[in-house]
Amino acid sequence: MTDDPINIPTVSGVVDIDVDTAYSQIKDMRIHGAGRIARLAASALKNYVENTNSSDREQFYNNIMKEGKKLRSARPTAVSLPNGVNIVLASTRKSYNAGESSDNIKEATIKAAEQFVHNSLDAYNKIGEYGGKRIRNGDTVITICNSEAAISVLKAAHDMGKGIKIICCETRPLFQGHKTAATLSKHGCDVTIIIDSAARRFVEKADRAVCGADAVAVNGAVVNKIGTSQLAAVAHEARVKLMAAAETYKFYADTMYGELTEIEERDATEVCSEEYLKAYPNIKIRNPVFDVTPPENIDVIVTEKGIIPPSAASLVIKDLIELM
Ligand code: RUB
């Protein structure tokens, strides 16, 4: 992991981190973003295997399942987190159920964790390539929050020589949009930051909107940072197409069986200062950090397996279920 002056978190490979530290870094949002937290959790499972002495199959299996449960619970909305953990632990379970030795089960788990991190990073290249092609020369693209998948699309379009201009919504209350702007500016892109409430004014100057995803439901609805659905609504009104960039492990299989995505609500101090809260104790603060963009406001979802319309989300989910 590396930190830059404005603390842009990266998980650009398997990280050496124990489960408790990974859990608290995800929970406290020192590492945030759906892809990064999934890679961090997979890394922590690998680290757990490497540091456990247990040679008892049963005991090892039960313990790693508990560790997985802990990691899954660190944040509630990004389904990449449980999916990432479940994909890794599916190999553990398969090896355990096949009656293999504790060493073999451990090896299978390590391989699966490494593979997950590798696939997750590789997905950005493909998402960038496919999504970048959909952006036209000279487009102005509006984006929100700090999504590595969305950034891949924008970087790729820039690298294809399309001369794009990017508008970043700053993304209150934690200003993840500033991180996106910093990353893209460092990459050489033309970037402008706007306050979130200026989105409707600026979307009229945009040709396309691009966002990431924390979860994609079976009907193609995209759960992403709060404000995304508002941006999507004004983009739809202005006939500006919204592209959501999402690795396939962000699709939420349980929505096929009626589950809804839990929307995380964070502390009031992220919205107002402690002094303010003390001075006005009767003011209620609400701080939901994600919202749901309906499929009718989404043009396409770009995954590493190709570009799909939101109505094809169930096909991705069917493939995903087989991995878990
Ligand atoms: C981050 C956020 C991002 C998605 C996708 O929210 O909403 O748009 O997670 O990001 P938070 P990525 O900062 O609260 O985690 O494409 O990097 O997975």
C-alpha cells in the first residue's frame, strides 16, 4: 500500500496484512472503494493461512471460515467484499470437502487469494479498454466518487488520444472526488472539480457520465456512492448517457432471491463538525453513503467480460454463482 499527499489508497497487489488490521482498515475507510477492499480481504485470508500453525483440517477450516465472516462484516454495502471472500473460500471449501490434507487446503486457499487479486487488477485493463472505446474524441465526461474501474475507463480514453475533459463531482462528505481528480490530473488528463450540487449545471456541458459500482442488482440497478443516482437522473434528463464500470464480482447474486443491498449509514461527524453537533444537539443528521441508480438511467455496464446492458445483469450473476 502506498499513500500519496492526499492519501489515495491503493491495493495494487497481494498485501501482507492480518485479518484484524484489514478489518479495521476497511471499517475505518483507511482503505475504501469496492475493488480495493475486496483485494485487501483476499490478501488477509492469504496472510491468515501463512501464519496459522494448525495442522488439524477441521480446526483450520472452521477458523478460516470465521475469519472470512469477520472480513465480510467490515462494511455492509460493497458486495465485492463478501464476493471476494466467498470466491477465495470456495476453493478452501472445495479442497476440504474433497478430504484433502490441511496443507493442501491451505495451498488451495493461498492460490485462490492470489488469483482473486490478480483477476481484480487485470479486470481494470479490460474495463478500461472496452469502456475507453465507447468514449468519443473530445468528449467531456462527468464522474463521481473515487472508483478505480471508472478511472480505468477515463485513463484509457485519455491514452487512446481522445482529448477528453473530465469533470469530477467532489463527493461530499469525504471528498473522494478530489482523489479521482488528483489521480487523473497526475495521469495528464484535463480535470475540473465541481461541488456536488453543481452537477445539473455541468451535466449539460457533458457528453457522457461514468461511475463505478459497489453492487449491481439482478435488475441492473447500480449501487454506488451517494449522489450517483442524482447525477444519473440529471444526466438522463439531459440525454447524457451513463456508463457504470463494474468488475463481475460486484454483481449481487442474492438480489435474485429478493435480498436488497444494505445502505451503509456513517457517523454524523462526517457531515458536521463536533462543535456544531454539540451546539445544536437537536439537529438530526443523516449520512447514508450509497444510493441506488435505477437501470433505466444507465446506458451500459462495462465489465471485464464485456459491455452489457443493465438488463443482462442476471447473466453475469449466473456465472458468478458458479464461482462461489
Ligand atoms: C466508493 C465508491 C466507488 C465504488 C467503486 O465508496 O462508491 O465508486 O466503490 O469503486 P467508498 P472501485 O469510498 O465509501 O468506499 O471501482 O474502486 O471498486
